[in-house]
Amino acid sequence: MTQPSIKPLNDIFISYAHVDNESLTEGQKGWISQFHRTLEIRLRQLLGENPRIWRDMKLSGTDIFDEKIVNEFEHTRLMVSIVSPRYVNSEWCNRELNEFHQALEKSGGTRVGDKSRIIKVVKTPVDGDPDGGSVHKIFKSLLGFEFFDVDPDTGRVREYNEEFGHEAKRNYLERVYDLAHEITTILKQMGGGELSEETSPARTGRAVYLAEVTSDLKAERDRIRRELLERGHMVLPDRPLPLEADEAGRLIGDSLAKAHLAVHLIGSRYGVVPEGGDISLLEMQSRLSSQQGERNGLQRLVWIHSDSQPDSDRHSEFIRSIQDGSEGMATTELLTGQIEEVKNLAVKRLRPDDQQAGAKLPPLGQTQEDGETRIYLICDQQDEEAVEPLEDYLFDQGYEVKTPQFDGDENAFVQAHQDNLRFCDGVLIYFGRASGQWVDMKLMDLLKAPGYGRTKPLIAKAVYVGPPENRRKTRFRTRTADVIQGGNSINPDDLKPFLEKMKQTKGDAA
């Protein structure tokens, strides 16, 4: 018996306005044609086989609709819509999008797992539709791949194009690579053509809330997102944040509830205040993740651009609220260095082994199962020699003494610091030649220790105020730790109250 032939599936249909493929100079390849070629090559590299990509190349700029296109939709896995002013104003492009959307609803659903089968590529930015047209309604819930940036000084739009120089070419290729990675993920999830909405992606990674940012940090966010996705992590939110406050709050809250980590990047701009709200989306995300941290221990990485100048008093106040520890510092790690540090720490926090280790920390003082009690003696590098009498005294009293690591790169220093805060039983901060701001930062780190994986309180914590003596230091006070005034000389006997607390049993400390 002859089996009926089954028409093979097309992987991707590229929907576009034909005017967007018109070249500006004679002999130059059109933007859509170049995009098609570059995407096909990158998908071939990722998939290991030739992707089946089709688009209508016969039509002219008149955008005449062809019913044959509709007949192909039931045999097509994905649509890539090239958004531009002409696209959203074209009757035929609108029809293409709507027809494909309807075809998906009839044949298994518009999503595969958490991924949409319609992908929005924004070639040229488009103003929103005040009438809520069907195109905008469909695109509203989709994350877009933007192939342009906006000059912050002039507001001028600069499209990514291989013909516009090295930087434009790099940006263009990076965005194509991002898109190709997204498409590859979807096609692999769909496998042999299973289109059920119940399809669940096989994930090797974890969910991370990568907060939406203002325009000055969009490129940095994209790079972090790219790295996380390539490592198999799920990046949330998976759609644009609504510009209505209640809707935005619900989406942010739902996304944070799924996340193992929240990452926030804060630059010089306060950002958009959604309709019906009184704070920007930037601040709203930070507040809600902080609340999630207080309720469920969600760890946060918050990076503040060290050289940025806040664009308003509201933004200055928002940044201060983070820096002074008034917002969720128990589960927050505050970063001000290179943006690369954020990515590296995020990757590390999302490792399953690290997470498991954090959930199964050994009892205090049992980091090596050796029964030793450990004290972390924190000092600035310029006081490394000055604290030696205290280090020797504590060791002679029977304690393992850990001091900061000053050799190696910054990442190694940070990691050693966090590990000591995580595992040591007590902390003694030496206030010598360092500034009061340095001491405040170290006290803040004590509050953030749970965010590094610490599960039990410190047995004892104190600030030892040593020489040189001055009025500011003699008046030093804090409620975060005990204060030991050592005066103009270092006297180890001053440590006796601190050591009395250290003599508490580990059971008492718990």
C-alpha cells in the first residue's frame, strides 16, 4: 500500500516589507537578503545541518499578498518578522502575521515551552499603536531582537549594518548570533515536529531574573543574557515589561518566583515610570526582588556603574537606598567594578553544585570537618603588617585565623573574602589606616553573608579600632557589631570580650 506523501516542514518563514530590502546604493545587497544569508550560515553552524528558511523573493515593493504564502504556514515551525514602520503599516504584512498566528493556534499553539513561535526582529523602531492594532497586540507579548541603537545625545537611530563600519558590523553579528541561538533552542525543543504547548524544554541550567535596564546599559545586559543562555540557563522575564504598573508588577513577581538569582544593572538613568505607578520600572524590579529575597532568600547581584552621574534626584535617592543597605542587603551582593565581574559571579551562583553546597553547609567551625573554630580577621592591605600581633594572639588562643587574600586578581580576592564570610565562626574587622567608608562596606558584607550561602549566624563580630587615633575613630559606633576601642596602641587583651563570645558552643550559636 502506497503511503501518502507528507510535505516536509519549513523551519522558518521570514516575513518582511519589501521596501526594507531595497539597497541604498547600486550593487549593494539589500538588508533582508544579507540578514537571510547571515542567519542561515549561523544556524547551519549551530544545528549541524542546513536550516529550511523561506521568504517571498518574487514580490516588489508593492507588497502584494499571495495566498500561496498562507498555504505554507501549516508546514512552518517559526516566523521571523522584520519590524519597521513600513511593516506595521502594510496591510499585507499585517495579514501575514495574523494568518500565521491563527494557523499556529489551530495546529498546536503559539508557544513551545516558554518560547514563542513568532520572533520579532526590530530593524527600525516603531511607535506604539494607540488603537491597539492586531500587529501591536501580537508583538506586545514578545521579546524583540533590536538591530539598532539610539544615540543618547541626539536621539538618532543607528541601524546595525555590516556596511556601516567595524562597530556596526560587530553589533549586527552579535545580534544575529543571539537570534540564531534562540531559534536553535526552539527547533531542538520541537524535535520531530511535536508542537504541543505542553512541550517542556530540557534544561541543564537554572532560572535567572535579569532585570530590564535603561538604554545606557542595554548592550551590557544583552551580553550577559547571551552568556547565560549559551550556558543553558533560563533568562527571565521572557517578554517585555508592560508599561502599566499593575501588569508590570505581576509579570515581575511571577518571574522572580521562578528565579534562583536576580541580577540588576544600574547606570545613570532612572528610566520609565509606568502608567499608574510612582517609581520607575528599574526601581520596581529592585524593590520586588528585594522583597523576594527577604521572603524566600533569593540572592541578588546589584551592579552600580561607578562613574555614572544620576540623571535626577529620584535616581540619586534610589542608588543611595541600595548603597546604605536599606534595601534587602541580607541577600544582596553589591558590585561596582567591571561589568565582567557581574557575569562571572552570576555564572558561578547558578552552578548546581554551588547551590547544593549552599544548601548543605557544614556546621559552624566544621568547614574541613576538623573541629577547628575559625576567626576571619579583616584588614585593609595597608594594615596587613599592623594586625600581626592580633593574628598571633588569636592563633595562640587556639583559633584558626583567616586573613584577606591580597595576591592574585580581583576575582580571586573577592572569592576568598566571600568564602571566609561563609565559613568562619567569628569576624574581627580592624579599623586602622583605612577610611570609615571602608569599614562601613565590610560591615555591610556581614549583612550580606547569607547571600554568599551562610546558613547560621556568626558567633561573634566586632570592629577593633586601632591606631592612628583621631576624633572620628574614637567616636565610631555601629549596631552591626561590637566596637573595641584599642586607642593609640594595639593591646591583644582588648580582645577578651570578643573571645568570651567565641567560647560559646556552636550549639548555643545556632
